[in-house]
Amino acid sequence: MSESDDLPIIDAHQHFWDLERNRHPWLQDEPPGAFRYGDTSALKRNYLPQDYRADARGQRVVKTVYVEAEWDPADPLGETRWVSALAAKHGIPNAIVAQAWLDRADVAEVLAAQAANPLVRAIRHKPRAAAAPHAVVRGAPGSMGDSRWRAGYALLERHALHFELQTPWWHLGEAAELAGAYPRTLIVLNHTGLPAERSAAGLAGWREAMRTLAGHPNVAVKISGLGLRGRPWSVEDNAPVVRDTIELFGASRCMFASNFPVDSLVASFDAIYSGFKAIIAELPRAERRALLHDNAERIYRLAG
């Protein structure tokens, strides 16, 4: 056993779904929408705590964070109730990132109800995003610069909720502006800023955008979602992205996550976490523990 293998893990980003009982349009509607990994047919099956534990059995996962899984947007509170029942029965997840639509008329009511749940720590609403860097329109409806969207975002602080941001790296300039405008609200960037295009130019753009965002102390990053279409997850592909992210944000503002079962499209759970551990093997033990466990414990208030 390597020294990293005995460190506990808090998986900071995972999902469950029961497609026989609940509605997830992205998994059930036809034709399926575009997805960065390609074909999603392998995900169109129930995925519940027993399935997660089977996938994670080779790693020392002690707690998990459930992230909203694009449940029926007409019923954001239904997802939270369902996941809370799973937690009561199975012991995971231990925290919830809940769904809310920041630019909807009912945002104040939904945020208040989500915040009342003892497992809810944060909200995720994927803001409108352009398909490529040259197509970005600042202030577009539904984007981070939209005044209506920002009015909803401003309500997070009163409920002590942080914001989980999933957006392509070419929108991280807007994210930096958001972090500066609301310095008391933590932003947790999902999936490493989505560096899906690994050309030299693509990585240079991603790195500069991440550098801009890292200048704001109220931003943390989940290192996850690093799969590439048509390629198995590998240390060779992903080590530069992981190391650059840690260099830019520091080990105290990064945390690892599986993104399971979504990332089962590119690798096994064990392959992903063993890869993370291999990439950070030369870091001091305290930093490795922070990346695997302690930062998620602090950010999602999971001590005890």
C-alpha cells in the first residue's frame, strides 16, 4: 500500500438517479442532447448508493457530496427530498448541492426551502454558456452577467449557501467578475473549468482564464470531469491540468471528485482516484490529505 492509499477520501461530486421513479430529461428525452464525452446510453440505468459503493470499493471513501443531476426543473425541491431519504437510509450522501434556477420568479422561495434542509450546502444552476470563446455575449439572458440572474445569485449569502459553477473556461472572466461583486459568497468551480480541448492554444486559454479566477480568494475548484471524448482517462493526459490547477489555486482551494457515474464513461472509479493519487504523489502528506479529504470537509461542513 502506498502512503496515499491510507488517506481518507471525501468524494466532492457524485450523483444518484432512479429513472423508474424520477424524471431526468437529459437522460430520458429523445433525441439525446450533445454531451462532451459523446454517447450517454451507458448512463441510462438506475444508479443508487449500493451501485456507488460497488464502484468505489477499491478506495477509502468516507463521505460524499451529492450534486444536483438535472432533475426535472419543474420540481427542484423534489430532488432534495428524494436524496435526503437516500441519505437517511444509506448513510450517503453527507451533503447536497441542490438545484435552483436563479433567474426564475420563484427563486427566493426555492432558495429558502433548500436552505432549510440540513444537508444542503450549496446551489448549482448552470448559467447560459456560449459554444466557443468567440461566441461569448456578455450579459446574455441567463448568463452570469444577466441582471435577473445576478439578483437571484445575490440571495445566496443570506442563506449561507455557496454557489457551484459549471461553465466552460471561456466564461471564467465573467465568473471572476461575479466573485469580485459578491466577495462573501464562495464559488466552487466544477470540473476544473472544463478543459476539454487540449490543443496548445486551448490549454493556454484555459490556463489564463483559471489564473484570472484564482485571483479571487472566494473561489475553490473541484478537480474532476477530466475525461476526453474517445479516450480512456489517463495520468499522461490529465497530470498537466491537475498540476496547473493546484499551482494556480493552491492545495488549500482544490479538491478531488469522481463525478460518478458520469465519468464511468471514461474510466473506473479506481482508475480515476489512483490517477489523482499518482499525480500528487510528490506533494507533502498534509497537502495530499487536504486535496483528497480536508478541503471538502471544510467547504461542505462535514466535520464530525
